[in-house]
Amino acid sequence: MRISKNKTLYSPTDLNNFVSCKYHIKNDLTANDLGLKKKEKSADLKLRIEYGKEHEKEYFRILSKKHKKNITIDPKQPADKKYKETIKAIKSGYDLIYKAYLMHEDFGGEIDFLIKHKSKSKLGDFSYEVYDTKVTKTLRPKHALQTTGYSFLLGKVQGLIPKKMHLVDGTKLINSFNVSEFIDYFSFTKKNFEKFLTKVLKEKMYPEKCSFCNICDWQ
């Protein structure tokens, strides 16, 4: 979650955190004002993050051999610039877009890969689908929610939500899903999250012990 004086930009990851623990979101919103500090990541978590990055890079190397017309969006740029470069790449019809960044209103996120498909859209005789990498061999509902969020954002650009979304697990197996099977749950979660944001700072709320505590940034 990115918070400035005039705007709060949230992501599919924030929706997953909201589903896991609403108090996590409250801490995200009040951290600056209350001087809250995130705990240091454990050695195990740091290792998993690095492994995830390498897994993603390796899969890009595989994809780039097949999709010669590809582009990488620099993730270190400001959100607005990343978004503009991604839109330009999409309209230019690149076969593969790595580190794409899309936004719609207050919702945005970085997508591992957008891959071009031969399905008509407002872009022309082509459209894109989302491919997201995960180091785990066991995919979970939160992974589907996240990827559905990316597909929703993509739909705002190309005029239609893609039929399929794809999760690449730790063995590099591609698991494909129908976006239509998850979009209602995504919309329900997004709506509840936005409603929560309007009232969370006005109401008293206390933390409750849950399974998410083991990996929470604010513990």
C-alpha cells in the first residue's frame, strides 16, 4: 500500500492481507502517524524472497527465447511512469512485457508477465493474458485472487477481461484458470476492502491472534 497526502494506492497484495487480517491494513494506514516500524524479515523469509526473484528471472529467460519482441519495465521508477511505459508497450503490441505495471483509480499492481494472444480486443487483433510466478508447488486461493486482480486491471486497458490467467509454480508448471470463475469473489473482496478503508480510522479496533501473525510485517 502506498500512502501520500492526497491518495492511497492499494494492490492485489493488500486485498490478500485484508482477507488474512484486517488489523494489518489498519497498521498500514496509521504507521506513519503512529511511528510504527515493521519487523525485520527472518533469514528464512529473505531466502524465499531471493529464491522467488531468481525463479521469476529464470522464467523470463525461458519466455524471452520464445517471445523475441519483449520489453522490461523498470520497477524502480515512480508508479505513474511505470504505468505510462506499460500502456505504451501494450499499444505497441509487444509479445512479452516483463514487470508490467497497471493502475485503475486507486488500485494498481506490478505484473510479472503479460503475454500477447491472438484474441481481438480494443487494441486490435490481439490481447494479453497475465502470467504470475510462484515459488511454491502448492497454489492457494490467495494466488488466484491476486492474479484475478491483475486480470481486472488488464481488462481496463484492453476493453475486456482476459478469459484465462496463468500461475507458474515452483516447478515451472503452468496452471491456467478461467478468470470468470474468480472475478465475482475478487469484486466482492475489493468492494469490502474499499468500504473498510472509509471507516477503519473512525472506529476502535483491536488486534486478534490469527494464523497470519506468524508472517505479519507488524508483529
